[in-house]
Amino acid sequence: MRRRLAVIWALVLFFAFGARAGVWKEGKTLHIGHRGARALVDENTLESLLKAIELGVDMVEFDIQRTKDGVYVLMHDPTVDRTTNGTGRVDEMTLEEFKKLKTKSGYTPPTLEEVFKALKPYDVGMILDIKVKDPNCIPEIYELVEKYGLDDRVIYESSYPKVAKAIEKFNPELISSIYPAIPHLALLYAQAYHLDSISLFWPSATPLYVKIAQKQGYKVMVWTVNKKKWIKWFGNKLKVDGIMTDDPNLFKH
């Protein structure tokens, strides 16, 4: 009986590790579209995400807010003022009100579920930048991820330490990442909360810091790199695990 349980447990760990490792491409730096293809198409829109996919990225990154009635939607800022024709906070709007908004090019900001449904057929990973400060949002977001069978394609990321901590606390097998307000604290938070990766504003990603983090087993992503020479530097020289850019065309070198 003990032997059987040991075998079962070993299989569980194997498949869990496989799911965790499946997002990364060992020996290759992931090409990541920041807010889709932000330099080319209005950010955090379905159109921008699809443009990034068209240009061949490995992953797309996008930002998640929550409406007044509890629906998760794509928006970077707490307010809609900068990127749409509306004004006000996302968390003070109902979904109906949010869906009346238009971006500068006339696109309708999508819900998280709409994005999952649209991107499911594509061979692309997703970085969910969780802007919601309430740690209780994690189970709800995970429920949507699971609904569309995207478990092995998602990285859960936040700049808020308590939210990043909640990711691992809810389910240690989820792939977690943090990019705190003070970049050099990223590794300390990763160690304290048993996170899987760190995301660094590119000027903070020094060779020594990257080397230390990777040597300790953490994946390292950098953002937002919008020059070809720096993309080459981080990819070919530092060999980081992922590079985010606003213009995926810059990966073509």
C-alpha cells in the first residue's frame, strides 16, 4: 500500500512539475508582447493581443482590473481616462458601463473571459498582470483559467506583494511572479513567498542580479525593452528567461 501511494505521489509531482515547466522554454528566451503589441495597436485590447500573436510571440502580457459588479476586465490603470473615451475608476463601473467604452482606435476593452475564449486556440502563453489589490481575487481568476483549460499556459503576476503571496498560498503549483515598486526587492519577495519568477524593469536587471536569481532557481523576465540592441543583450548575453516589448517586430533580428 505504501509503495502504491509513493508511486501515485511521484506521478503527481511529475505532472505538476511538467505543467509548471511547460510555460518556459529551456535554453530559449521567451518573446513576450507587452499589453499585446502596444506600440502598434491600442493596449490591452483583443486586437492588440492578436497582433502580437500574429507577429510570433511566445507569450502575451496583459493587465487585469475588476468592475464594480465583480467582472474581470483588461485595463492597466485604475481609471479608464488614459486609454478610452470615458472617465472614472474601473472598480466603480458596472460591466454594462465598462462595455460602452471605446479605445482611441474604436476598440471595445474585453473581459478576461473573452480573452481566454479567443486565445485558447492559439499556441501562446499568457502573463496575467493582476492589478486588483484584493488577494481574494486569485481563486476567481483561477476558476476562469481552469474553465478554459489554460492552467499550463499562464503566469500569475502582480506588483503587490500580498497578491503575489496569495497566488502561492492558494495553489503552490501555479506559476507566480512579482515586480515590486522597488525592483531590487523582487528576489527577497520571491524567496519569502516561494515564488517561481521575478519580473524586472530592464535598467534594474544587472548581470549580477540576474545571475544570482537564476542560480537560485528563479526565472527572470525583463520589461519593457523597446530597443533591438537591448533585446539582443538580454537574450544573447544575459540569457534571461523572458523579454517583454511593446513592439514584437523588434524580436525579428
